[in-house]
Amino acid sequence: MVKDKGLQKLESHLLVPGDTLILPGKTSLPCDAILIDGSCVVTEGMLTGESIPVTKTPLPYTENTVAWKSHSLEDYRKHVLFCGTELIQVKPSGQGPVRAVVLQTGYNTAKGDLVRSILYPRPLNFKLYNDAFKFIVFLAFLGIVGFFYALGVYMYHGVSPRDTATMALLLLTVTVPPVLPAALTTGIVYAQKRLKKKKIFCISPQRINMCGQINLVCFDKTGTLTEDGLDLWGTVPTADNCFQEVNSFASGKVLPWGPLCAAMTSCHSLILLNGTIQGDPLDLKMFEGTAWIMEDCDADYRTFGMPGSNIIIKPGPKASWSPVEAIAILRQFPFSSSLQRMSVVAQVAGEDHFHVYMKGAPEMLAKFCKSETVPKNFPQELRKYTIQGFRVIAFAHKGLKMKKLSDVENIAREKVESDLTFLGLLIMENRLKKESKSVLKELHEACIRTVMITGDNLQTAITVAKNSEMIPGGSQVILVEAKEPEDLVPASVTWQLVENQENGPEKNETCVNIGNSSVLDGARGSCYHFAMSGKSYQVIFQHFNSLLPKILVNGTIFARMSPGQKSSLIEEFQKLNYYVGMCGDGANDCGALKMAHAGISLSEQEASVASPFTSKIANIACVPHLIREGRAALVSSFGVFKYLTMYGIIQLIGTSLLYWQLQLFGNYQYLMQDVAITLMVCLTMSSTHAYPKLAPYRPAGQLLSPPLLLSVFLNTCFTCIVQICAFLYVKQQPWYCEVYRYSKCFLDNQSNFSMNVSLERNGTENATLVPGSVLSFESTTLWPLTTINCITAAFIFSKGKPFRKPIYTNYIFSFLLISALGLTVFILFSDFQDIYRGMEFIPTLASWRVSILVAAITQFCVAFLVEDFILQNRKLWLWIKKEFGFYSKSQYRHWQKTLAEDSTWPPTNRTDYSGDGEYGFYINRGYESPEEIPKAKLGLEGQTTEQHFWTRL
């Protein structure tokens, strides 16, 4: 709809905010738009990962001047059609076609936000990459030192400036191998390839190394730890303000007709698409339990006065007897994870008035019901089922005194959801996935913390955590309940100890200890676990911010968490220096998946691009696989880095010694070291598979650590000692001759050597010092030593257990090492003139060649023993840290140590209040957002900055 031009068909790139769109039917939305008239059904799988159709409702008409997004708060998404989503069904209102107003276009849309996050992801603050840069700078510094050393030597001997500069630049480039960046990537490439075979896909390979440092994993509950589908267990209807007998679905009996049955048939978001009922699995299971069917409205139902564009619900062949012939759903107020409820306005066939049905979280729904209709034992009845791990949904109803359909279309949600009558409970069973318990046990044995973040009931979450052994048997659970400030009463936080008490062989009830103890006796270390709701988390964040780290160190259960709170919680864990992994499957997890160091999505929808990792196998077995591969890749990166560092230093030392007499290694000598050995070793060194069992500790997370620095330093010392001794010792041999100076002396004494080869006599009688010459006893001696040193260094730094399989399982790498070593020894002991001429060697005595080999083997043995029994000895380093008082600088370690020494922690059965401040309480301004600020505050504070789409979603 173009101003002054009427209805026109335009290309999508011409749309601008403020344009009005007419939505004809199935199409892909090219922009973000606000629905202002009519309703429609869309699939947001591209953005959220949910394949379930979502119903969008028009923006309600209101006379106040508050901005529409602030007025709608978290529920504003129900009025927005996001770019990239698929429109599958439209429902015009009586006022005309379905219309929407363009809100954002291009990269300002939700899809554009997603694309930007992929193109420009959040920078990875991983010490490995920072330390690698510092290490490269140090190697470059060594190269600069070598550069000036070469300048001094060559200038001292009066070599031409051109040759001096050339040789100095050659030594400058020796210390930093050009293959270093590529070699550091090979470990990640191999790990990514192995993950792909296990149906785990990655769009951010740099995060694989970070997975090796993960020490805390957060899990969603429904669809992640438990089965995605729910099984109907039974219903608990109410009558005369009392709960009635349970109607069990297991008995095979049909659900009897009643108000609760009417609510179950109509209060849902299901749609009829091409003759198939589609929608939320929970709604679908609930509707199937009623045995009713869904149809499009036809002429027969219009005779009852029902509108033609609505869905009709009627009893099926297997349904129980009902006095109602059909029910039409006139309007929906969709479910929202923050509101924790949904409601519909329906009309019974033949009646001229309307009904409101509402369902949602029992604690939330009870607030909207008349108090006299809610059974007095409601909390006890709810706890009875939640402690057994059941999913509980409550229903309510009221009559709507309206006769015009137009009044129903314009009624506000607040008016509909008030003064309802409580109808009863629907009990659904959510079983643990068979892999969950074993995976959580494996992570626990590896000393990796596990945390549950869910939108479900707190008691249900606690029960699932105990059944899955996320909370081990014998551990205590402390409920943390915080309340907002009211009038003159400041914000408060209450600590309650939950105990399991056996009341008979089949009864397991949860009760609160109300004894006088204010501190949990003997509760030290990790034998207690905090559990809280999203509401309590929000209050603690705002009013008890200094208390939050203490809770998070032992917080295990976080229930009724909104999407924004999930992201915030992940961020708070990261502030405590945890490396956090997040595993989830739903739209509510997208923000948390992106916020975590390693987010693992179990969804196969397009929203998996919001997560660095996606598992095609929908269970948490992917988590230990990812951690194992991350650890293997991290150890491989460290090994390759140490090897290439030592390779550069080995060449620097050998070349510097030859530079002392204006010599260097030959081209083929360099070529064999660089290509035949180093390049091939670097490409295969990282291909060793991960060790199948997770070790109870993590690999080192930084290059600039004492064991690694000491390893490089000691190996450098061993190399210096061996090469300098060989360089000086060869000069003491009776057959030694300075070939580059005294060619005649060398040729005259050649007959004294027992060799089968001879050199061509093309030298002069008195050779002068030639810069860059190769042929000498020194280079013939040093080359085998440096080459074997490079090969043995690759073996020493290819550590296997506990993070990787043994080196012999890497067949290609082992073959290349053995081949390179065999080739080097063959060249060393061969007496072929062509080989000596090509490699630019001088024949030496067999005894001298044996001495070279013995020196190389001795260096290898010393370096291997030092590396394996001292530098890689974890117990030794732990003892050193303890003796010298070195402690981890991680915040969570600090809090663990502090709280372990605090005799008053953890608190139980007491209430704490926030300190006095402005308005009687303290508010953390950094946490406030439109979805969390009370309405009264919005009017005072004004507009707030719009949050990132994924954090809000």
C-alpha cells in the first residue's frame, strides 16, 4: 500500500519502514513487520529452531501514548512477523485483508541480526591465541638477535654488503616457521572432521579449542535431558473448591465430559493445515487425549451463528458423550514463556455468548483465578506431582458477557485474563532420555559441573535432577526464594533446606525443614546445591548482586527461567571464569547458546546457525564427544606449537654456528628438513584421535605456562649443548681439515680415510674464505644431529594419554617419523658418491658417524625422560603449587576457597534483607531491560535501549 498511489506490487528491496503490506497467503517475509489487522500462522524455524507453527495476532488498539513495544513488554513478538519466516496461513478479520506495517528492512531485521552475528561473531577471548601471538613475537625477537649476529660476523670478515644483508635476512626468517599458522589450524580441522562423523557440525571452528577448557555445562530440561514428547498421565478436576478423583489415561478410559475437558479441547494453538493438525507437541498430545477432532468451518456451522474463518472443534467417534455439538475458537492470546500462560475466547454451537479458557503454569494461573475457586490444598497437591517429576498444567474458565463478535476481536488480554474459575490440573509424564544419566555421570567423573536451566516447574526440575543424578544421592538441596521490595519492606531472600523423607515404601514427599538451625551442618564442598526460580534470580541480581557469585558457585537448578534470564545466567557464570557449555533444543535457548563458550543445539532447524555446534542426534551424548575432541585439539595445538618453536630454534642454533665461519646448510639439506620432515609431520601430528575416557582434569589452557616454557627452555639447552660440543669436537679430530680454507691440506690427507668414494679435485691449492660455502666437516656433522633432533622432538611433543590416544595409533604420523628417521640414518651411513654430492657432504670415518648417532640418541633419551617424568608429571606440579602457595586466579576457585572457610555458609531456614538505599532498596541498573522492568517503572524511566534480538528471543 503506497501513499497517494494505492495498492501496488513492488520488489522487496524497495520496501521502507512505514509501508503497509497486504498479506495474501503463503509467502516468505522480506522484512520485519507489525501485524495490525487479521491474524496469521508462520513458521519461524529459520530463526528459532522451532518447526512448530506460531500464531501471530494483531497489535491491540489502545489509547495510551506509551510506545507499542514497551506497552506489550516481552509479549511484543506475538505481533511481529520476522524477516525470513514462512507465512503458511492467513485469517482476515471482518475489517478487511490481513495487513502489516514494515518495521525494519535489510540488516536491521531479525534475520539481518543473525547474518551479522555469523559474519562478525563475538571475539573469542581465549588465552591460547593471545599467548600464541606473544610467543611469535618472542621468536621474532630471537630472529632479530640472529639478524644482528649475522651482520656482525659478516661485516667483521669484510663480506660485501649485498651478501651480508642476504645472509642476515636468511637467519632472521629461520626462527619463525612460515607453516606455523597453518599447523595450528590442522588440529581443529581434524577434530572438526571427526565430529562430523559423529553427526556434530560446527560453524565456528575456533571454538573447538575452547571446548577443551569447558568445566561447566548447562542443560535445558525438556527435549534435552528428558524426552521431547510428553505422555498423558491423568487429570485432576475440581468441584466445590476441592480436587476430585484422578482420571487416569493409563486405564484406557475416555476422558469424561466436563469443564476441564472443554478447556483441553479448545485452549491450544493448534492449526489445521492441509487436513493435518499441526502445532506444539504438548498441545497436540493434550488434544489427542480428548478424542475430539478439528475441522474447518463450513456452511453447516454457520447456521449456528459461528464465523466462517475459524476452526471448529467437535467430538470424535471415540470421544465420551458430550451435550456440545461443536466449539469454535474465535480468538487466541498465544503462549509466552515469560507470561507462562495462554488463553482463548471460544463459542459453543447454539449459544449466543462466549467462553474464556486459560491454561498455563499452575503457580501463575492461580493468580488470575478467584481465590474461592482455588482449592485450599492447591500447593500440596501441586507438590505431590512435581516432586515425582510430572509436568503439571492448570486450567481455568469464565463466561464472557459479550454478544458481538467485533467486541471479542478488540477486547484486551488483561480483561480476558481476570476473575477466572479454577478447573483443575493436567498431569503429563516427561521421561528421562536413556543417555542422560550415563552422560551426566561421565561428566561428573571428569569433574565437570552440570547445571539445569529450564522453563519448567522448580519442583519438577529438582526431581529430574535427582533422578538423573545431576544432584548425587545424599546431597542437600537449598531452595533460594527472593521477593521484590513492597512498600516499606525491602527486598528479601529466604533460604530453605529441602529434605527427602520416606513415608512408607511408596511415598516420597518433599518437606521444608523448619528447625532452628541457620547453617547446614557439615555442608561443605559440593555436598549442597542451590535451586531457584527465574523470578528469584532476577530479584537477587537486582538487589543482592554481591550474593550472586556465592550462589552460582553451588547453584545447580534454575527453573522458570525466561530466555533473557538464561543468557544473563550464562554470562554471570563466565564472569566467574568458568568455561561454559550450553546444550539446548528450543527457541528459548538461542540466546544462551550464542552466549556460551560452546553452544550445542539439538535442533535440526535453520536456527542451528545461531549455535556454534549442532548435533543431528538429539541427545546429550554429543557433549562429552565435543569436550574430548576439544581437549585433543587443544593438546595437539600445544604440541605442534612447541615442535615448530623447537624446530626454529634448532635451525637457528645450527645455522648460527656455521655462520661463525661464514657457512650454511645446503639447499637440499634445508629442503629435506623443511618439506620431507617438518611439513609432513605438522600435517599429520594433530590427527591422533581423542582418548575415549574423559580425564578428571583439563589440559593447560595457556602457552605461557611454566611446564611449556620450561620444556622449550630445557630442550633448547640440550640442543645447544649437543650442537656446540659436536661443532667444537669435530675440529679436534686428527683427520679434520678446514676445507673452505685449506683445500690442498684436505685433498692431501684424503688418502688416509678408509672410504670408497672420492671427491672431485676441482679446488685451488690455497682456497680463500668464500661466504655462503656449504662443504665442510662442521655441516656434515651438524646436519644429522639437527635432523634427528627435529624428528625426536616431534615424537616427544606428541603426547598421548590422558587426552589423546597413544602415538602408535596415528599410523600415518608414526610411519612418517620412522621413514624420516630411517632416511636420515641411511644418508648418514651411506657411502654413495651421488648422495654425498647431492647433499653436499664430506665422507667421514664410520666411527665418527656412529658417534653422531649416539649423541643424537642420548639427547633424545634425556629430553624424553625430562619431558615425560618431570615436565608432564601432574602430581609433581600440584605439589610444587601447594608448597609455594600458588593458587588458581579463577574467581570461582576463590569463592570456593572462601566459602569453604566460612562457618556461616550455606545459610538455611533464614531470611536476609537488602540494605537501605534510595527508595529503600538497591537496584542494579545494568540488568534492567524492557522485558524485566515493572510497568510502573517504565513510565518513570522512559524508553530503554532495544536489546539484541537473540538475547530477547
